[in-house]
Amino acid sequence: MSYFKPINKHPNLEKNKLGLTRRDYEGGVSTLCAGCGHDSISACIIEACFRLNIEAYKVAKLSGIGCSSKAPAYFLNASHGFNSVHGRMPSIATGANCANEDLLYLGVSGDGDSASIGIGQFIHAIRRQVNMVYFVENNGTYGLTKGQFSATNDLESKNKYGEDNLFPPIDLTSMAIQMGASYVARSFSGDRDQLVPLIMGAIQHKGFALLDIISPCVTFNNHDSSTKSYDYIRNHNEAMGKTDFVPLGEEIKTNYDDGSSVEVKLHDGSRLSLEKTDHNFDPTDAGKSLELIREKNKEGKIITGLLYVDNKCKPLTEIMDLPDKPLNTLEQDELCPGSEILEEINKGLS
Amino acid sequence: MSDKKYLFKRNNVWWVKLAVPLSLRSELGYDLRRTTGEKDLDKAIPIRDKIIEEFKTEFQIRKVNADDKGIVLRGTEHMQKTDISDPQYFHKVVDCQYACPAHTNVPEYIRLIAQKKYDDAYMLNWESNVFPGILGRTCDRPCEPACRRGRTHDKPVAICRLKRVTYDYKNDIDPYLPDIPKVKNGKKIGLIGAGPASLTVARDLLPLGYEVTIFEKDNKPGGLMRTNIPSFRLPAEVLDEEVYRIIKMGAELKTNSYIDSLEKVIDSFDAVFVGTGAPKGKDLEIPGRKEASENIHIGIDWLTSIAFEHTKSIGKKVIVIGGGNTAMDCCRTAIRLGADDVKVTVRSPKSDMKASDWELEEAIDEGIPILDNTSPKEFLLDDEGKLKGMKFEKMEAQYTDGKRKLIPTGEEIIIECDDVLLAIGQDNAFPWIEKNIGIDFNEWDCPVVDKTTMQSSHPKVFFGGDAAWGPENIIWAVAHGHQAAISIDNFCSEVDLFDRPPPLTNLVSQKMGIHEWSYDNDVSQEARLEVPHADLKQALNDLKMEVELGFDEKLALDEAQRCLNCDMQTVFQEKLCIECDACVDICPTDCITFTTNDTEEKVREKLRVPALNLDQDLYVSGKLATGRVMIKDEDMCVHCGLCAERCPTGAWDIQKNNYIEAHNLNKGRVKAKEVA
């Protein structure tokens, strides 16, 4: 296992508007198993942050427990981080969000952390519309405890030791749409061309963004009878056309035939352009999204792409009518209005 | 009327003729012609169309890249899967070894130094370049500009000075020398000149049982290594050790034996090798040359007379004319002989000088001014007819289309001097080879020698070193010697000279994992280390004091850590790959891309970092499960092996590429392998 990566980089490496290269967004060398899908997701997060010219010190990485939750150590070394107890990352994210809404919150969780022990927390973070990107690095297995079934494992799937899975899976995307998540996408760690724009869109979105990313566990869930192996996903993936992220003020370069693309404007004015494969599909209609997911599940297909987006939603801090300034920057005189105003209030009460 | 475009008739048969585009004319000639084989015009036309298509594809393929680096991008087809069974593919990745004329396995000996296995490191060098101690001090180092580290970092690894380390720190290596058969094979070989080329031939042939006789005109062997390289660069004991090692292997050395007729000796031998160098220094025929001849010296002859201690002094003011390494040796020697005002003049601008950068630097460091753009006009004499100075004219260099022209400016300068040393080039000279014995000479009076076999037009006579194609350097002479020895062995065994042994190659999978990596992949990020020098004041007063002291052990080990181990090859097997991208993410220099195949030009553009260095190959895999291919740009790979270490399926493997260029020392090994 390697414990270092040479510091020298390609002299012609591309630089972003901040003058940084992709490598400046890296973290420590991963200690996950070689070939883990989670590492690909980390690389996609690095790529997305690089392309969006994000300043790493304005990012907070939050996680719970599990292989997935180790991942924040492997990207954005210069960011803030908080590793919570198992399944409790959504609470930490909610609190942090209220205290300082200026940071970009990247929550990294897994199927165990979000669909089992932390499912209650997960649902309430969605319901409250916490402004964050919530990654579920979904491998359908408990890798850290040697390969038991998780709650997202498909019914027909067997584990590495040949045992059958007896219980049906939880579909996190349908659940999130029903709970009111305003940006819901599913993707595959092995499809960077799709995943990077989806992450970029999620970062620019204001509100709860769920990315359910199927991320094969090479050690415990990449065998022939697995439905979350590299081969199975590649053979059953039904990608919803090409997704392009178009930053604010840039032209759309991909040309689709008239009517074959949908454009979604994000909060900051940047856009996501989606190639339509199904003409009836409208990603802003929750009912149709749920129908599509159910239909494809029935067919045994895994639908990937942007499944639902509501770009008019109000994030938690707006719902709660918090001040524009982050709470953690409010000074004494702003927090305590003074005895005169107190007296006035008291007068009003008498 | 039928369409006769591109067609013409010859002997009643229709031929096709297509003009070659201007840019390709030097390569393909004015036009391309081919017969349709048809006498009937109607039948010829469809064939013509096919031929024209082929011709046009040919033009396309040769269309040189816009950078005009002279590299042909392989055409309009999708890229082919790289054939790694071709030993040259991975050989080329090891830039230093590929650039070395003798193809010394540089990374391997640097690793041996890092393990303090100096004897092994020396022997690895000795087998391939014969004179590690000499070359470690004097080599022209084609390996260093090629070194990958010069691209990934700043300056190349000090390969040459590490070679010297193997000499300086080795113990007695005699037990490792090849056995010389007591029973000879009955073939006698004559070698003329005891320079590096002949000595290499002798070393390669002696272990095979040949009886070898070396003729040397001077009283000691070594050739130009002895006569023209001053001892402050190459101490005599280093030279003697490595030269006499070969003589002691059983060569018969005849010193003071100038051969004045090839015809006289040719019949005494089964084959003759000519390694007489380029011994004639060029003269400068300008006014005053004859009158002042007493104080005008041909540089290489002058250096020789110093080497043999015939000359021990020179005037106070000395002008050295010339811009090559000989000029640098002359000026530095003059200062040590007691001259206090030495100047070097050269016609061209300094940037175009032929001297190696480091030799020029050393001369400048010793306080010698280099007057460039200065062209000699006349030797000036005083009233007594003795040399008193020289007249020069200043030149100006003009560059048009990359070609240089030196334009006289009319400005004249006069420099006082007591002696002048001419170092303006060397020629081959073969007054001793009879013109009627079957050796052809070309228009420049050089022998006609085959580039592969080193054989002349006389089947028994072989050439090598400077004697073959004019002045080069020691390492080329060694490379020629190896090839000539193979040819002589083939010739004496009645084997076709072009049936040459292949290089020995081996790819061996390497162990990896924390604390058990088979090589040190955490290379030093330090800058190139400087070699310590002797105190300048002392050195300038002592002709024999070596200026460069060489690395001490600590410096040597630190410098060895800078090597990137480019012989540790990344070998890819597409059938094992699950396209998880782990290698792409871990690669520190972004060399690996998974993408759809395309033409080389397009592929080079769409990699993670575009591959702009056309000298470096792309490693292309076969088709993967998703229809994509893996493409690795070899250019910036630091050979850290992390791609293989991160690969969950072993699709990437690090394999050490052992490439040993063919020479006769291998012959026994090849035979053993064949039997096995």
C-alpha cells in the first residue's frame, strides 16, 4: 500500500481562474482498497471543485462512519472537516449550516450511514432543506465489517459468500424526492463524464442536493452475483442522455436537436443542459420523476442522471428567516439589541 | 475522349504519375510513378484511380506535424495497440539508455550505487562501455540531455559523474572478468591503433578465443584518450588501469609500431580492424602562417607532445583558435604550462560553439576569456620575423530560416601573442592504406564503411571510431567497437554479417507494497548536486592535478536518489482492467487517460494533459469492455509504480526492463539460453 504520492506534477497541467491545478485540490493518499469506487468519486469532487474555481477554505466536509466517511480525508486538504458519530452527519450539517451559511457543505455518507443507522437524520435534513450536497457512496454492502448486506442491496443479489439477500432495498432517490429534496441525481462512480457535471450542478444548487452514486466495493461486492459490481452497472445502466454543466456567462457548446434537450437554470445563473432520451420526461415534475424511477426499477435497469430538480425551493436559512450575515460573524451589538429595545418589547407585552 | 489525367505511356503501357507536394520533395522526390500494367486505356483508368488514392494516402501519412519536428504522425487511422513485445518500445522509454550509443543500462547501475554495490555497478558499465573510469570523467554524455528528469523536474541526473563513482569506489574486480580460453580458436585479428575502438574490439574478441594483435604508433596504448585528454581531466592511472586491463586479458600489444602499409600486414591476419582515429589537425592557411610557424601549433599535436612530456612550456601570451572541446583542453593546458594571458577566439557566436557546455564553463571558471564572432585574418610578425600578434575581423551572425550565415563587419582587432594553438577540427588520414587493395574511399577521402557491420569494401577490413566517419567521441568509438567485433566474429565463423545477435531483454515483474517495494520510488526532489572541485589556484599550477574531485560517497548516494528508475516499466493488460480509474486518479503526473481511440493527432490532444512532446511515444492498449482504450503518455511518467499498486486486478504491473545491447561478451549467455 502506498503512503505517499510524488509531489511533482505535469508541467503543462491546466490551471483554473484561481491559478490552481487539479492537484491543489487533492487530499491525502487514499487508504481505501485499490479500485474502490469511492476514490473515483473523490476524484470527481476534485475535478468539479477545480472547474468551479472553488476556494477550498470555504468548504466544509462532513461525514459519519464507514468507508465512504473516510473519503473526505482524500480530497480538498485545505478545507474544514467534521467526522461525526455514525449516521449523525445530517445533524452536524444542519447546525453548521445555520451557524455559517457562507460555507459550501459537502456531506459524504454511505448506504449504511444514511439508509440504516442514520435514516431518520437523513430524512429530516431533506425535509428541512439543508443547503448542502449530500453524497451517498452506495455500494450495497458493509465493507468495513466484511461484507454484510446493507439496506440498499437488491433482493436478487447474493453476498460474496453466496448467501441470499432476504429484504428489498430502500431506493434513496425516490425517498428523497418524496421528502422534498430539491436536487436528486443518481450516478455511477465509473462514469466521470456524467458524474462531474452532476456534482457541479449540485454545488451550485441552493437547497438539499442528493447524489446517490453507485460505487462498487471491489473487495466485497464486485462478484458475479452482485448487482452493484462494475460489470453489472455497466450492463444495466440507463443514462439519461448527456449532462452538461454550463457556468454562468458561458455558451452552451453541445448542440442538441430542437426539443431534445432540457435546460435547468441554477440559483447562481449557471445552467445544466440535459439531453432528453424520453420526450415525456421533465426533471422538474416530481410525479414524473418518481414514475420513471419506479418503471426502470421494474425493468431491472438502473436509471442514472439528474432525476429531479426544483430550482425555486427555499433553503433552510431562508425558511427560518435567519439574518443575511452568518450567525458566527454576528457581533455583540448585533446579537444584543440593547436595553432600550428590550424596554419597548416589554412595553408591548404589558 | 477518355480522361488521361495523371496517365502517361511508356512502352505502350499506361503509367501513373503524381506530383509530390513541395514539402515532401526532399523525401519522396519530384513525383511518384507506378505502372498500371494495362495497355488498354479503359482498363487502366480504374487502376489509376486506386493508385492515385494510395499515393495521396502516402502524402497524408508523411504530412509532417505543424511543429516541424520531423516526426510523422501515424496517419489517418486509429492508433494501433502498442506492441510491447518489440524490445525497442520499452528501451526507448529509458531515455538515457536509448540515447547512449553503447546503450548502457543507466538506471540499473544507479540503483546498484544506491545499494553501495559499486563492484556490480562498475561491471555493468564495463560490460557495455568498457571504460567506466575514463568515460565517467570525459564522456560527452548524450544520456544527460535525454534524461527524463530534465523534463519532469529541472536538471538531469548527473549520470556521467555517477559512472565515475562506480570506478572510484569499486574494489578489485579482476575475479569478475571473463575467462579467456587457453585453447585459441585459431583466428588471428590485427587491430591498428590502440584507441578506444580497437581496445573494445580486443576485449569483445579475446573471451571468444581469438588471438589479437594491437599495433600502436606511440609508446603507450590509449590513443587520443592518452594524447589529447589532458591529465587534469583524466589522470594517467585511471587511463592505465582500464587500458592495460584489456591488454592483460591477452592482447599482444606492439607499441612504437607505426603501420606504413596495410598491404604488408593484411595477409598475416584473418581480419583487420582499423581504429586509427582522426589524427590530422586542420591547419589555417592565412598570411603569415609559414613565416611564424615556429610559434604556431596544431592543437592535438601540441597536446600529444605534452602528454609524452616533450613540450613543457609555452609563451606568456597565447591565443587558442577554435570553439570545440580540443580548444578548451588547449587553453586550460596553456594556463597550467605558465601562460598568464590566454584567450580563445571563435568565429561563431558563443551559443553555437561546439564545446560541451560543462567544458566551456570550466574554461570560463578558470578565467579564460572567450572572444566569439572573431575570425582570424593574419599572423603578425615583428621586425625579427617572430610572431607578435594576430589580426582578427569581427563577424556578425545572421539567421534566416534557421540557417546561420556569418557576415564580416569590417571591424578589425589586433591581439598580441607569443604562441597560437589551432584547434579548428580534425581529419582522417590514411596515407598508409594503398589505393589498390580494394578499399574504396569517398569524395572526402574517408573509407566507405557499412553503418551496420562496420565492414569496408574489402571484406577482411573493418573500421570504427573516428577512423570510420570522422571525429566523434569515446562512447561512439566503443559502440563501433562492439559492432565491429560482432562482424569480425561472424566473418571468421562464416556467418552472414547482417545476421546479428538481438539484444538480450527481459521484463520481470517487481514486488511492491509498503516497506517492500523492490525499488525506491520515493525519488529525491532535490536539485542536481554539484561535483566538488579542487582549489582553483593550486589546480592552475599543476598540469596533473585533477580538477574535478568527483562525488564523495554521501553526495553520490544523494544524487543516485534523483534517478526516476525509468526502466521500471508500466505494463498494461486490457483483459484484466475493470476501468475503475484508480490509476488515473493516483498518477501524479496525469499520464493515463481512458478515452475512445482516434488518430494519433487527435488522441494526443484529448489526453488529460495534451501530449505535445512528439519524441515520446503513447502506450495504447487494445479495446476495453466499454469500447474505450487506455492511453499512457510516456513523456512525464515518473515510474513511481502507483498505477500498479492502486490497480485492484493487476491490469497494471511494474516490470523491470533489462535491455542489454548485443555485444560479444553476451555470446556465451545467448548460447546458454538457446540450449535451455
